[in-house]
Amino acid sequence: MTSFLADIPKLVQELGFEPLPAEKRTEYLLSLEEIISSRVNVAVLERLSEEGHSLFISLIEQGRDEDALTYVREQVADFADLVRRVAGEAIEEFLFLKKKHATQ
């Protein structure tokens, strides 16, 4: 839908991706964005009615991502906060796992 990784340079530094070749950094960031997008979709689906689920999924399957995003923003009042929270949790989880593996 849209990029959840707004401050890419800061995120690259925070996640420790700086020493990696640019191609690898991009690959990792795209993977992280896919994970965040999936988690946001799950969180959105949890807030929609059954009818809302059907409409949202139908829009996505038709490739109408912008319409799906507009619909979600209309249905989920705190969508921007939801995205920030889910993205933050995913990044925190990544950093925790990275730190855990570094100490092993």
C-alpha cells in the first residue's frame, strides 16, 4: 500500500544495516516493509466487520490498493496510530532479536 518506513536513513542506522552493500540494505528494508504491511493488514482485519473484511480483501485482490487504503482510513479512526504502533513493534522485535543473536 504505502511505505511504513518513513525515515529510511535513521532506520538503516538504527538497525545496523549501514555496513551492508546498498543492494542488501534495500532487500532487508523491503522485507521489513512486507512484514510490517502484513501485520498492519491483520490488525486492520481485526477491527473490521465481516462485511468490511470481504470488501477490503476484494479491493486488495483487484489490485485497488489506493481504494483499500481509503476504505481502511474511513473505517479505522486511528489508522495512522495503528500503523506507527505496528511498525514500531516490528522494528523493536527485530532489534531485540538482533541484540539477542549478537550476545550468543
